[in-house]
Amino acid sequence: MEKDFALAASLGKEKYPKLSSKILQYGTAGFREKAFELPHVMYRMGLLAVLRSKEKQGKTVGIMITASHNPEEDNGVKLCDPSGEMLNKEWEDFATDLVNVNDEYLSDCLKTIACSSGINYDIQANVFLGRDTRKSSESLATAALEGVKSLKGEVKDFGLLTTPQLHFVVKCQNFPNYSTPTLPTPEGYYKRFSSAFNSLIKQMTDHPLQDHTRQAKYTSEVYVDGANGVGAMKLKELQSYIDSLQFQIFNDGSNGILNFKCGADFVKVGQNPPEGCVIESGKKYASFDGDADRLVYYYKDCTGTFYLLDGDKIATLFAHFLQPLIKATELDLTMRVVQTAYANGSSTNYIEKTLGIPVVCVPTGVKYLHHEALKYDVGIYFEANGHGTVIFSKEALRLLKETGLNSNASFQQQIAAKKLTAVTDLINEAVGDAISDLLLAEAILYCYGWNVEDWNAMYTDFPNRQLKVTVPDRNVFSTTDAERKCVKPEGFQEAVDRVVSEFKKARAFVRPSGTEDVVRVYAEAQTQEEADKLAKDISVLVKKFTGSF
């Protein structure tokens, strides 16, 4: 073991030396920096993936090379645990230690991780590798691959994948019963989700929802902005598996720049359509982000007004659909919607007061939402940026399958349970997945016979605005209360409260970005003009308190 560690450290120093003294932190998005700063990070994450696989008795670990919605010149890496979920907290800390240690102490750091985790080094390690379409991703993937091989790990390089596909193939490899058919490949992904979509559509056709008059406004055509990323390519591949949906894909990477004036983050923050898109009234549009784990919808009405249906709207649509089905099964299942401070206040009011489903607020970062959702039988979680999914507990899955096959259950109970089981097959429980979420949204809209305007009419968003403020050091800001209050800098929150008090029915909060050297400002108010002014006034405060005018 120690000999292997020494050889791996020597190779790393020779080919992928640590050239910067900058301290990097493994966060919700893994490591994310300018691409030129990452070769040594990728190599060392290859080493860590081997150790994690050995610690998990040889189960497959995933490495995904992507910077998601960040600009083309950025890149990043995150590890996928054998469960198909994000890396656990202890190993996040190991990742941070390993990446920041100087070259001469790399071997010692590997030994410390192995010993503290009680690793049996003789176990064969297995790693899956995927990457997005950035120009830097191929060379960075090579660095990660060499890291795996330097510790004699077995690695399968899938090449271009969406982040959710990487999570899917890892989970399928480790849990053969997760998907039918069991294929830990992109083809298995397409077959699993297309089959589930077709099954749910058939059930909706054969057994429409009771006490719901189906309208006839639904259209099966969706115009999808692929953010000039890998999601466009993979959605094209999925199309051949689904006949009842037609994807019209633009910003497909053929001539545009990744995430530049396009993609889910651009549309969400700017509340405007992406470039390469002339929106026509009566048609529905959706945007992915660069690695296809975020989804937002949008449209224009007959007056030309732009409407955004973000993660809050998607979560609400899912909750609106699932709640009566769960009730119809007569099973005692706990259900929650998990949001962050970015969730529009109107969505929270609708979920709690109209649907009667409790809402839980957690800090920004999908890992916080995911871990909270795991506490319930049915946990729906979405960030407002469009990243989210639905999680069913193992007990809920068991009860639903039993009820669907139980001859003593009423016909209504059986049908509701079968529909919910079909939903569990259609969602990607491991991680937010733009493609899977789009399929479920379309199935629900088909069930109701809704167009996108009907969906949007469920509730009206409070006018809001998000801004990014560049500051010398984002770490001077510290938050509490699920990031809704600042405790540092001293006196800053009191200043924010004074500004907010000048507006009626308003709220605002400030939080440091986890991935960029900026501070994010969010504001809600009675009108868009007031929301814009509030966000601007808070931004001025941020600059004042950081001396960044």
C-alpha cells in the first residue's frame, strides 16, 4: 500500500504538480475553479475515488467532470458515492485535505485517509468516469483516469455524459435491481425512463384521475434550450425511444458557447429567454443547464409577456399531482416539500395553505435538500434554479407495490398505487435530472390536459429579482436561519432590515456564493419595479460593507 502511495505521489508531482497555494474547498458542487487550476485536483480525485471504492468493498464510485452552469472557461469535479448520491461529508473533508496538501506530503495524506477509514487495500477498486462538453474536460478526464490507474483501480470511461446519467450508471452498477432492464449504460438510462414515461401515459389514458375533468389544451411539442451542452446531445438520443413527445432542440452546441446567454441559470436569473430563441405565443419552452441537472420552463402569452416556471413551479406541479394519489391509496405516508430561501414566497403559501403540505426550508445546496427529503416517505425537493427531484422511502415503495397488487384493496387504491409506482420509475431519485424531470412534468400536464399557461395559473409568483455582486472576499459574509439572515459582517443584517422595511410585503436576503467570488442578493416585493429597486439597494449595501465600490 505505502509503495503504491509513494509511486502515485511521485507521478502526481511529475505530471500534475500542485502549482498554487490557493486553498480549495469541496462543496455542494465539488471542486469548481478556472480549468487551468484543476489538473492536480483531477489527478488526486482519481486517487480518492479508488480509496472510496475500496472502503465501500469494491463498489463502483463515479467521477463527474463538469462545472454545470458556470462559464466555459471554468471546470470542476465531483464524486458520486456507490449509492448514486453525492459524496458523504467525511469524504468531502478527505477530498479537501487531499487536494490542498503539498506534493511532498501527498503520500502521507493518502495513508492517513486509508488508515482512518480502515480500508482493506487488497480489495479491487472500481470507478466510472464521465465528463461534459467543455474544451478542458477531455484533458482533465485524462488526469483523473491516470489518478485511478496509478493506484491500480479499474476504470470505465463513458466519455460524454450528463451528471444525472453518471449518477444513474453508478447506481445501476451497484444495485442491479434498481432499473429494469439492468443496464449501467446511457442506453439503459434511455430505456428505463422512456419505458416509465410510456407506462405512466398509458395508465393516465386508461384510468384518468377521478374528480378531475381533463382539458384538451395539452401539446406534446417542447422547445428545449440545451445550453450548448451535453444535455442537448443526450436529449436527441432519447428522442428515438419516445414517440409521444417531440423535442425541438436549440442551443445544441453546434455553433454556440456553453452557458453563454443561454441555459437554465441565465433564464432564471435574468427572467428572459435565451439567445437563439424567438418565443412564439402558445408554445412551451424549457432550458437545461450545462450538465443537464437543472430544468426551467417558460413561455409568452398573447400580449408578449414573458413567464418563467422555475423549480418552485415544478415542485408545486409535482406536489399537486402526487398528493391526491397518495391520499387515494389510504396509506399513512408522510409527505414534505423541501425548499431553500430562494423559493418564491407565493409557492410556499400555495403548498402549505392550498395543498396542505408542510414545507421545510434548508440552506442552499442540493445536498441539504436531498438529505432533508430522505427523512420522509415522500420528499419533493427543488431549488428555485430548477435542480430537484422526488424521493420515495423504501417502505413507501414496498407499500405502494403491495397495494397495487392487493386484491383486497379497492380499485381506486390499486390504480393510485400503480400510478405512484410508475412515477417512482420515472424519477431519478439519486440526483436532480433535467431530462427525467421534464418527462414527469410532461406526463402530468398530459394527465390534466393542461397547457403551460394552465400550469402557471396555479398561483402567481411574487415579483422578485436576483443579483450577483462581485466582492473582494465573499467569506466575510456568514449566514444563519437557512441562509435567510446574515450574522457577519457586523451590523449588515440590521442595515438590510432597515431597507426592507421601506417596502410593503417585501423580503430580501444575502448569501455568499458557494461556487463563485460573488455575493448573491434576492429580493421580493409587491411590484417588479419595487423588487428591482430593493435588490439594487441591498447590492449597494453589500458594496458599502465590503468596500468594493
